[in-house]
Amino acid sequence: MLRSNFFVILFTCGLLLATIHQAIAADYQLSMLPRYSTEEIYKRITPLVDYLKTKTGLNITPTMAMTFDQYTKALIEGKVAIGFENPYIYVLASKSHEAVAMAVKGKNGDKFRGIVITAASSPLHSLMDLKGKKIAIVGYTSAGGYLSQKLSLLDKGIDITKDCQLEEAPENKQENVIFSVFTGDVDAGFIRESALHKADQFVPAGSIRVLAYTAWLPNWALSVKRTVAAADKEKIIKAIRKIPDNSPVLRALRIKKFRPAQDSDYDVVRRAAGLPVSSSLPEPAN
């Protein structure tokens, strides 16, 4: 009788431990910088979520942020375990997250750059002419609409935060920078190279010209929270590296592929932002 009760107790304890294990099993949230609408972000990341769940066996769910600030805070505070963000947001959060892959897309592959635009009739013709001028930027967290240009101007000895008048675009939209330049509200504008024609249906052809192409930056980072269990992180990285070419996952994200990446790939962004280089960051978890 005593022996029988002992096995019952063991069996009950086993069930309890299994239940506890399930309750505390890691629940990893995946998100993307809200450069687009919530609906668009959901469409873009859901195939990646489903793929990673299938390939890793981990409990991964999509989550959405409404603003860049909300997204950045979620990365820094560890509420998002897997993120896909522009290089500036990544470096802001890189004490909490580490880059494991970089997006490759379009003709420029794993890099992109900004441009400086001005009105076709503008007297401005070089980066040096921007000193003291009123400039529209996409936003201070925009890589292609602020940091790329800032880096090129720093190389010319111009600190745009001190030497220019900066004005953030309404809703941080690239097309709103173009409108501001077209209407003459500003002397010049900073946008991502690929956004040059975003307002073509509203702005007459030939009314905007490119003043300069600015510094190349590394493309968007796929990052993983540094405190994710090493075994789980390894599963995620392996799955990312095995995504087939022309996969629905890649098509949904509008990229060609992911290439392996490391934190130091983003040091050029840190330089532009005035942040410490990667050697001062924590070592990735083993």
C-alpha cells in the first residue's frame, strides 16, 4: 500500500513539474519597427513568425508597436525578443539586443544611403552650401532621412545640429519632406535615396533635384535579445540562415535575403549618432 502511494505521489509530482515547465516555457515576441501601418507590419512579419515557430519549436508570437519610440523602448526593456529595425534604432537598443542578420534587398544589397534634395531652382549646389540653412528631415531616428546626411556633413566639418536649422517632417513621412522642399518652406530636405519618387503624383516632374548622395549605411538588422537562452538563440539563428531563396517569408518582408551580421557592422551608425562603438557593449550571451 505504501509502495503504491509512493508511485502515485511520484506520478503526481511529474504531472505538476510538466505543468510548471509549460507555464514557464519561453514566450518570445517578434516585432518590426512601425515604418508602415499596423496592418502592413502584421502582414510582413507573420510569415516569419510562423516559419520560426515551425523550424525552432519555440513559442513565438507577433506583436506590434504604434510608434518608433514605443518600439525602441520595447527592445531596450526586453519586451521584444526578436526585432527587425533600421540601423539607428538597432544601435540605440544594442545593449539589450544583438544583431544576428542583416537584410539584403534591391540594387544596393546590404546597404543604403540618403540623399539631399532641393528645389530645381535653388541656388544651393554642394553640401557646404547647407550651412546655416533650414532643412527638413524625416526624423531624428531616421537612418536614410537624417543619419546618412549627418555623417557626410560631419566629414565636411558641418555639425547640422548646430550649424543648420532642422525641422522634422509631419508624421515622419519621407513624402512630407519632399512637399516642404517643393513649397519652399525649407531650403533643402533629407530623405532616403529610394524615397525620391514617393511624391511624384503630387509634385510636378523636374521641380526637385538631388543636391548630393550621402554616406552608405548598413541595412536593417534582425536582432535577438541578449538574454535569450543560448540554445534557443542558436535555433533562431540557424533557422534564419536556412530561409530558402524566394521564400514567402522573404517576399512578405520585401527583401531578397538575410545575411549573417554582427554588432560591429553598425559602428558607422554609432559614429553618426555620437554613440560608443561596439567594443564597449556587452559580449553576446553564450
